[in-house]
Amino acid sequence: MNSQSCVSIQKEWDIVAARQMGREIAKQLGFGTVDQARITTAISELARNIYLYAGEGQICFEIVETLEQKGMTIVATDSGPGIEDLSLVMQDGYTTSGGLGAGLPGVRRLMDDFDMESEVGHGTRIVTTKWVR
Amino acid sequence: MDTKDLDAKSYTDFLKRYIETRDEQALYGAEQVSKSFIKNQISPEEIVHLHIQSLLEIYPEIQDQIQLSMNFLLEAMIAYGLAHQEYQLLREKQLRIKSEIDVAAGMQSMLMQSEVPNTDELDIGVISVPANQMNGDYHHFVKGKDGAISIAIADIIGKGIPAALSMSMIKYAMDSFPESEMSTNAILASLNRVVERNVDPSMFITMFYAQYKPDTGKLYYSSAGHEPGFYYSNKTKSFHEFEAKGLVLGVDPDTTYVQSEIDIEKDDMVILLTDGVTECRKGDTFIERDELLEVIKTYMHLPAQDIVNHVYRYFERIQNFQLRDDFTLVILKKVV
């Protein structure tokens, strides 16, 4: 199986659409309630980042399957201003949105695998996966 | 069964017992399980999940509304759990930093240690307590071949680690001077050049330097902008402030200092201090220098070390046991 579904993020309302689509996929894959909630929170953070800092972008979901396990990958892309200091934004306690957001370190903690690329002036792409336990 | 499963089982048991009997013991059980959750870093959302599972186990027929409301609570707890995790990590980080500073502070106090010299003529008491972990005050004693006793007391404008680092430099600079052979003003002038060359221009160091010479029975002293100390004359039973003017160290390399002198007689007393003593605060107001003298008067019949200890305890208490600045007090009593 290798299907992909995307939600484009332009307005705050789109965050809810992304959450909803993500939760459905997580449920179908057999994630438990707690993990469903975690995945959804990660989607929210990624979508909010796009909405707040890049203006627009998209959140895509992929189902990934290996011989031993299956999981769900979230790909968040935008063509916003990009992030200059990646290590800094991955530091705990560093949040630009007033300190209450989980931030990217939060996303990394909610998910299992996390990777990020960013180019100043061109945009950011974050790929993060959670495996069904 | 691992701890997590055991805790989950006791949670269910205590919950069931509580619902059936409203028993205080069950609530006490909940408190114990909760502590175990914290110890094993179980997140709030996992506890809510456990609660849902427990409820379903006890009441398989539970109403949809209840279960949905619990799912709602679980969702609400996710961000809280993340914030809590972050707090835990920052706390660990902070503990690591604190223990590193503790090691540095230990090294500093070992390096800066200055033993009180043994002399028949003077009874010397000293106390130096940092406001934070590292001390930005400095004092030292040197006993010369001729029995002269030199005392330096210094304060750096600023406190904490940068102050402490600068103080280490002062110590090593002074170690290289033949102190007991130099006049007090020459020592300050030499030190001034070292500080001017080596310390950040935004930092200033004040110092009071005194030398007691047994052959003349006089105390010689110079000051580089330091908080003036006091001299107690037993003959007139009165305290006098040391009058000594001089620019703080590190401003101008060509500064010169003046040496003054006083006669010291039996039962006279010399009090040297840093502004951490006189700038003790009682609520919002600074203490008066007179108040310090009153406290010293109360204890001045005691040996010098007991006087400084009592004075420190007095000021520690009126500041609610939280020093705002490094506190250093040296008292010399002439005993013969």
C-alpha cells in the first residue's frame, strides 16, 4: 500500500481538516486512542507552523509498511521564509509562538522518526513517522 | 508483570473500591499510585487512558457520554503532557548546570582560601559568605617576616561567576607582590595597573588594604574606592570611619593612592567590610551603618571570630536568610 492524501493549509480552519484526515488514517491503521491523540497533536503543531510562519503549504499523509511494522508518515511542506538555525528551533524551551506551543521538539517527542530540511528564503520540509505498536 | 502493569492494576482496584465504598484508604492508594506514575514518567494522557480502560473494565456498560467525555479529556491532556516533559528536561539540565557551578565554587573557595595568621598582638575574626554559589568578595592575610600583618579586602562591582573569575586573577597578581615589603598605596597602584590591563572595562574592583606593624604599633592603610571600614578607640569608647580616598581599581593606569596611618592601642578594634554588609536590606530600606555598629557593640566583648559570626547571623536573619550580595566582614582586636 502506498497511498498519499494531502490537505493544503491556508486558513486556520484547514488545521482542523488536516487533524481530521490524519486521525481517520491513524484510526484505520490501528493506532490506540492515546497515539491517535498524539499524532493529531503533532499534525496540529505542523499545520499551525505553516499557517503562522509560512502563510501556506501542505500536510500530506502516507501509510508506510515494512516487513516488520507499519506506520504513518506526515510530510509538512511550505515555501515560506525557511528556518535559519535548525538546532535552535529543536531546542527545548525555544518557542516563538508565545511559549505555549509544543513546538518542533514537541512534534519530535510525539512521533517516532523525525527529519527536517530547510532553506532560508525557499521553505521547509518536515517528515515525521509514527509506527503502530 | 512490570511496574506499569502493576500500577495499572492497582489503579483499577482502588478506583473500584472507591466507587463502591467511598473509602479514604482507596484515595490514599490513589495518591501512592500517582507517585509511582510520576516516578515512572507516565504522562497525563496515559493516565486518562488508563482511567478509561479501568472504567470500561469495572462497568462494561458505561454510558457513551462518559466515555466520550474521557476521550475529550485525553485529547486536552496531550499538550499538558508535552509541557510537563519539557519541564522535566529543563529541570535535569538545570541540575546539571548547578552541579557544575558547585564544583567550580568548591575549586574557587579552595584557591582563594586565606588562613588567618597567628599573632600574639591581634585577635582576628573573618567571615565571607557568597550570595549565590560563587563569591565575588575577596580577602586575604599575609604575615611578613617582621611580624607585620597585611589584610586585603576587595569587592567587585557585580556578582556571580564573572565576579568570581576576576577575583581569582586578583589573587594571583597579589601573590606575585612582595607584599610585606611594599607600602599599602604602592600595592594598590600596582594592582590597579594589573586590573586596568586585564579586566573588562565594565568591571570595577574596590579594595581596602591595611598593614599592621608591631614595631610601630600603627595600622597603615589605603583605599581604592572601597566601602570605608571602622576603627574603634577604646580610650574614647567611640567608632570612627576610616577616611581614605582613592579611585576604584581598573579605571586609570596612572592613578596614585595615599597611605594613611593610625595608632592602635590595646582593646582597639578595626572593622573591615564589603558593601554586602552595609547594603543589607530590611524589607525595602537599607540598614543604617549605625545599626551595624550597634550590633558590633553588643558582641564586642567576645573573641573576634565570635563577633563576626554573630553579626553575620544577625544580618542573615533580618534578610530572611537570603543574602542579596556577597558578605565579607573582618574584625581585628588588639589584645596586648
